[in-house]
Amino acid sequence: MAAVSFTIKGGQVIEYENDFEFTEENLRKFNCIRDGDSEGPWMWIHPDDKKDYDNDIFNNDVRLGVAANQCINGIPWGGIFPYKLKGSGRPICDMDELVDFNGNVVLSKKLFMNSANQILEDDVLVTKRSLGIHSYAIGEDDPLTLKLKEKYESQDNPDE
């Protein structure tokens, strides 16, 4: 079973056997385009694609990245998205070409598990919104989600 899977517009499934590594050395800028508008946010590149990126490969292979910040064009932090390498230029995620906007957002389970562990380790309030996002990304019945829910319910002033 693949560690990471994403279905692009048209039904092609992109998969990686290993998960992403969320390290600074895997951070790259990319160009995100939607409805003619463009922005240059950060992404984590998959280790399997790092060599091609570093060698300025230019081709139409669809690869996957994870958004390292909130994108105005609709990719949330932790969202998995498709892109293509463009040689020495930034990788491009043409959302109009590659993303089916009728589908659900695919979030990196590993990244949200890391985030949940950090919340549980630190003295940080769990908000209703944060609990909902983590529950969606990790799974409602996952032990980590249940610990977040327990922390949320035990807070003096949980948000409503």
C-alpha cells in the first residue's frame, strides 16, 4: 500500500511508497496558478523527487508536494497537491489543469500526526477548529485524535 496517494483531474493516481520527510532541506518554492492568478508559496518536495529537482529536470511527470504554508489559491497548510518540474524555473502547480475541485482536500496524515504530538507535548490550547482539522487528517478514531479530543474537553474555556 502506498504511503501517499493523490488522484489528479482526469483520474490518474499519483503514489509514493514512502512518506514525505518534513525537513528544511526538502523545502522549495513553487509556482501555484489558479484562474490565471499566480503565487509563490513553499512546499515540501518528496525525497524521491529531490534529485530531479536539484538537476533541473524539465518534463511533464506529475509529482506531489505538501504545502508548507497557506496558499491563497486554495491549498491549505499540509495539503498534498500535484505539480510538474520546469527545469531551472520553479515547479508549477497549475490547479486548473491538475486539481479536481469537486474532491476533498487531501492532507498529509504524517504532518498532522507530528502537529498533534507537538500540541500534546506543549502547553497549547486545542481549539475546536484545530481538533476538527486534525480529526479529518488523522482519522476520528485514531488514538492521537482521541487524545486531542480529551485535551480539548478538559480545558477550562474550550472555544465553542
